[in-house]
Amino acid sequence: MRHMLLNARQAAEQLRQGKVIAYPTEAVFGLGCDPSNERAVRSLLSLKHRPESAGLILVGASFTQFGGWVGDLTDEAIKPALETWPGPVTWLFPRGPKTADFISGSRDTVAIRVTGHRASTELCMAFGGPLVSTSANPRSAPPARSSGEVEDYFGAYIGGILEGALGGNERPSEIRDLATGKVIRPAG
């Protein structure tokens, strides 16, 4: 392993310093950064060769971590999402005042997920809020499923890799629209 493996506290510190890190998720390794740090987000987008217009997913340890990132909704409106969390389902919520264009892309929504993955949850708790969650791979390349693959893709361009195992899912999270209930990207 050429890259420094990090525990959750060390990884959270790298995030606070504006670095991009890699971490295990339910299905693949993800790249993450502080979603409120525009420079960090633009660095992540550049590493992935991903257009800003595509938007990014935010992952958190609990729904309360998304305060300000999502618009005001009734308890009844958010119930469908809460019934799937924690778990590998991402929901499109109306964006809140904290959600910049470099997060939501060309949409008036923000994609969020409350993870049930232990390492991802610990990282969000150590960081104290949600973080960007996108697969650790350059655009059009297969997602990294090992820290070695993360190394091959990103080498010294990231601040480290959070120690931990992947969850048992084969494919990235399902994405649903909260307003319509429509499945945007099916799981599996």
C-alpha cells in the first residue's frame, strides 16, 4: 500500500483541510470531500473528469446532518425517504440554502443518502456533517472495489484512504425522486 490508510478521525481532518479522500461504501469505494468547500469539490470533479452539471450525492450519518442542505418539507413528505434509511437508497430532495450549484449541478434538487455502512457512518460522525459521495473512478472507468484500485486511479492526488471493508452490495445505490417516488437509477 503506497497510500496512507486513515482512521475516521484522521480522514475527517483531511476533509476539514480541503482534501479529497477515498472511503469504503455499501458497494464500491467512494471519493469524498467537504461539500461546502468549493475548491475541494472542484478538485474532486477534476479527478473524476466529471462535469459539474451532473451533480453529486451527499451522504450523512443521520437525516439531521442535512439541515440547510435540503429545503423545508413536512414530516409526511420526507417519510418515504426515512423509511429506507439508513440504507443504500439515495433520494432527490429540494435543495436548501447551503446547496451550491457545484453540488446540485443543473438541478433544483440535491441527492442525499443516510448510510447504514459502518465506516461511512463513522466518517460522517467524525466529520460532523455530510460529505460528497461519488464512486472512486475516473469517468467511464469501473468503480474501485479495493484500496489498490483507488491507488491506481488517484495515487498522490488524494489525502488518504479510510480503512474499512465494502458493504455487500454489488451496485451503487438506487436513486429515487422524493417528489414523485419515481426510481431514477435502479439498484442491482
